Amino acid sequence: MLNILKSLDKKLGFFALLSTAFIICQVWLELKIPEFMSQITTIVNSGASNINGILITGAYMLLCAFGSLLSSVIVGFIVSRIGANIAWTIRSKMYNKTMAFAKSEITQFSISSLITR
């Protein structure tokens, strides 16, 4: 795992921190929704049905839900880019290592693998 994390360059590290910030933002927005629901319940139970107060609080609640959705989409995009870049780096290193084998090493490996079968 540490070897994989070492393959991150500065740009991907920044994106990892950025995705962490968006995850924190998403969690905070998700935790704000019950507070708005509590405010709506308080307005309804107060006796004086203030429709404007309910609509404004509901609009804030919808904004929090939309912000949480937007944050999750951004996090998904960033994390997929990081994962694809790490996978490309690992495949590239493996390909270069495989291509660095000498012909004698490949032949020796083929014969020894046939003998063990």
C-alpha cells in the first residue's frame, strides 16, 4: 500500500487532499439537513403556520441536498482520475520491467517453467 502511495506525484496528492475536503463538505451538508427538518417541524408546531418560513427553510434544505450531490459527483470524478492514474503508472512500471528482461532470462524462465509442470 505504501508503494502505491509513493507513486502519487504532487498533482495527485493535491487532488487527494481536494477530494478529502469535498468529502468533509458533503458530510457537513448531509448533517445540516436534519437541522432544517427540525426547524420546519418547529414552525409547523408553533401554531401560526408561516408558509414563507417553511418554504425558505425547505429551500435551504434542498440547497444542502443539491450541494451534497454535487460534492459526491466531484469526489467520484477526482477519485476515479486518481485511481486511473495510479493504475496506469503501475502498469507502465510493470511493462518496462518486463521489457527489460534479456532474451536469455526469458528462455531460461520458459524452460524452467516447463520442467516444473
